Amino acid sequence: MAGGDAEPLIVRPAPGPLGGYGVRQTRSRLSHRRPHAFEEHRGPVAVGPGGVSAVLGVTAGCGEPAVDVARCALLSDPARMQSLAASGLTALADPHMQALAERVRLRVGAPVALVSLVQPDRQVFPGMAGLPEPWASTRATPLTHSFCRHLVTSAEPLVVPDAGEHPLLRDNRAVHELGVVAYAGMPLTDENGNVLGSLCAIDTQRREWTDGELTALRDLADACSTDLRLRLVRYEAQVERARRDQLEHELRRAAERARTLLAASQAFTDTVTVDDVRARAAQLVDSELAPSFAALLLPDDPAPPFAAAVAAARPGVVTYPDRFRFDADHPDAGRRWLRELGLHALVAAPLELEETAPGTLLLGWDAPHPLEPSDQLTVTTLAGFAAQALDRALRLQYRIGVAHQLQQAMLTSLPDVPGLDMAASYHPADSREHVGGDWYDAAFIPDPRRPGDEILAVCVGDVVGHALQAATLMGQVRAMLRQAAWDHPGEPPSHALTALELATRGLGLAAAGTAVLAHLRRTDDGQWSMTWSNAGHPPPVLVCPDGSALLLEGHDILFGYPGLRPGPRCDHHQVLDPGSTLFLYTDGLVERRGSDVDEHIHRLRLLLAGLHGRPPAEMVETAVEALAPDARDDVVAFAIHLAA
């Protein structure tokens, strides 16, 4: 038996209470399993060199051929049936089970070997070797032809030298129709001890099964049980994945609705005039609700034929999931209006303020579209945003101007530097929020070594996290890093990164991430040199004038963990030849779940080498499109070309 703790039960003719030959049964060590369905009589046990031989006998029980075994509680046990179904094994041939049956026939030397799984009304053979027709084609028999069912109800091995010589099996139709004489079967169990079937060897002649044969059969049954249990584990994993995927789908829908409301709230907040509010309402066709039509009806607008009836008869959100529902409430004029727009479903949500309803938000779909309650709540909230935007349209101009300035501050305007051509691209992981934790920066700082001259400080970085929380931290980190570089003129980039860490720790700002900070300065001969420090960031790539692409190796640990840093941060130096291009980027460009980041960095090097001589804007755009078209992380790409 699976696990090796059950000893085979040898069934031999023996005088019994039935008047000729009975069958005696000796219980194995499976005392924890279900009680046997048969009346027990203890008999002697003989221990041989290859294993254990026992004498088993069974009197009348649910295994009698005349009894409807489908009603047997053990055969129909829900836990056992669930394991059978989860195994995925049926009467169709299974390669692994076929191989096991062939191994039984070879190792035991029996003409027939079966992997038999017992269902309430039949037994099926996913693994079979040597079975005659028509059973070889059907790969199943009724339970009237099953010896295996007795192993299910007893949870014990069953070994029979001659099935025709004892009362339990001699009337089984397998004896007369399949020619079964000798039988040796070992139970196949799941992890909880439910017997699903048996691995058995069958002979058409009387046969005394040896201990070696039974040991081999038991070992193969252990392997078969292990296979079954692995299948059940895989099934449970699939069920869990499906449950997780469903949960993730529901959470994603909830998050998408939240992002829709957040994006809409921001969009309506950004409005200045009534026309702006109209435009934002029309843009709801691109929201998570995905309507094909969106419009804002105001009191002075020519109203569609049905609008008055909706406002008068049904306060609140009115939904029409299809044309049938709409036609039932509105006359021909309203129906024509709906069809002229090509709509099938419509939602009308009033823009309600404290005392008035200054308009109606309309959303329509070009196919029947029932709305979930959560979607109706989203529409109501969107209508509320629109109403508030209308109410404050003339009073928000100043605040909107400030908001635009803050938004522009999140994305640096690259300075004009003679001899340098720069281009940068930022792609947030969440395209609807347009914010994230990555950044790029370029700014002038004083150069005390050359009074009147300036150093160009360039930086790319990635604050741990995504969306608004990471963006707020990023804005602070970038500003603090700029301040640190400006306040310590003449100090290398490593000094500014260290100062940033000290400031964030002192202010209690929980900011951590990666960054590369580089200082570019002109040398006396008019060339450019670069000094940089790397805080755990992917290495920059230098595309040389000859088209080769080099990785600028060397980095320290991430910023935000000063206690883990083994020593001072390091600086590195590189002379930049005319015609070179420096390419900085964040990990979203080269990291993919389940893949090697080094491989993607190598791909980036090859790509940039192939783009040698192209303008920085083209290099940035091509790199993002080729390596991160659907990145799940924020992506920054920043290229600086030195004129030849």
C-alpha cells in the first residue's frame, strides 16, 4: 500500500463457515483506516523472506455480486469521489498509467496488469496491459466484473491464487467472462487514505504469488499512489490559482473603478470653464466603464426627446440595459434619437447640487450593457464630480494653474546645453494616473574649480513603490537631491547621495530606492568628462563613437538604507569622447517577471549599438518600444549625445 505500511493479504482456500471454502482476513497495520465492510476472522500470518503472507477471508457484505455496489457508502464516499474526479483519470488511456501497467506485467510476469479506479457504478482502466476485447477497447467494466472494489471497501491488498475456489469471488463475472483466475492487487490511495482503486496483476491460470512478485507489485503501487497524489496536488493548485485569479480579477475591477474615479476626479478638478467640463465628460468613453457615447446635457442645451420624461418620472440614476427597456418607457421620438446614435444601452445621471440639478450626464453603449451596482455607483460618483466642476468652474482658474505647475514639476524640462543633445521619456506603470516613482533630472550646479562655469548634474532614479504614494516620495527625493548637489559645490555625486540619506532619515521620510547621479563638466581641451555614483541602479550604457556599447559598471547599495552600507559611497570617472551617447534608464526598461535582468541589459546594449548615430529622441523612443512595450513598472529612458 502507498507508504509501505500495509502488508499484502494472500487469499487461499481454507475451510470456512460457508460450508466449503471461506476466506479469512487478517487486519494489517492500517488501524487508522475505515472499518472493513466484511465480517472478520483472524488467521495465521506467515512471514517469508520477501515480505508478509497473510490469510484473508471475507464473508457476505456490500461486495457481494448480487448487491448494488453503487449504494455502498465506501464506494460513494464524497471525499473519495472528489479525489477520483480531481485526478482527471478516466477510461481514456493515460501515458503514465499505461507505463505502470506495462512495468507490472514485466516485473511480475503476469499476462494482464491494470491500473483500476473504482467509481460507484463501474471500474475504469487508465492504465492497462494485456486485457482482451471488448474490454481492451472500452477500458472499463461494470462492478459485477470487479475485484478491485473489495480493496476499496477493505483498504487492504488482495492476493488470490484461484478466484474460482472461494465464495467471495467465484461468482464474479470476471471469472467466467474475462477468464480471471489468479489476482494480486494493491490499493491506490490519496493523501488522506481514501482508496481510489488498485494496481493489480492478473493470471488466467492458478498461481501462487511469490513474496518477490508481491514486493514488486507493492513498490509499483506506491509509485502509482504517489503519481495520483501529485495529480491531486496539481488539481488543488489549479483550483487555488483559479480562485486567486478570480479574486485578482475582482480586486482589479475594484482598483480600475477606483482609478477611473481618481482620474475623473483629477480631470474634472482640472477644468476651468464649462467647455472644459463638457470635454472631460466626453472623455469618459476612455474610462473603465468603456461607453461608446458620453455627453453632458446642460439646461440651455437642446434636450433629447426623452430627457424631460427621465427628469420628471425617475429621480436619480436611470438605466436602460437594452432597447427593449428603453422603448417601453419612451415614445417614438426618443426611440429614433437612441437609434440615430447607434445606442442600445443608456444611463442618465443627474448632476445634483444642494439646491439645483444643473445638468445630466449621459453614457451610452452600442450593445446591450447591463450595469452592475458598483458601476452604477461609479456613474453616480462621476456625475457628482461633473456637478462640482460646473459649480466651481469660474473659481478654479488660479488653483488649476497651480496644479498644472506642480504637474509640470514632476517631469523636468531639459535645459539647453551647447554641445549636448538630450531627450528623455517617462512611461508610468499606470497610464491613467500619469504618475509614478521613477524620475529623470538635469540641472546646472556651480563648479568652484572653474568660476563662471557650471556642471551639468544629470540623474535617473526609482523610488520603491508605484502610483501616487511613490510619486509624492519621488518629488521630495528629487528636490532634496537637487538641493544636496547645489549646496555642496565641488563635492562628488557620492556626497550628494549620502547627504540625501542623512536628510531623509533625519526628517523621518521613509524613502528608499535606486539612483545614478552624474556630474558632466567640460575639460580644458573642450571635451566632456563624467563623474558618477550609483546607488543600486542598473548600470548606464555609453555608446562610443565607433558604435560599441559599454556598461558603466560599479555600484553601491540602494539609498534609504544607510545602516547597511559597508562604507562610504564610491565615485567613478569616465572621459566622454565626442560623438558618444550616454544612456540612462530605470529598471522598468530591463526587468521582467520570470526573466534574467542581465539578459535584458545585454539586449539593451545590442539595441543601442545598432542605434549608433541616431538622434537621442529616436534612441529613447525605440528602446522603450522594443524592450518595454507593456511594462508593468515605470520606465524612464534618458539619452545625452555629445556633439562630435
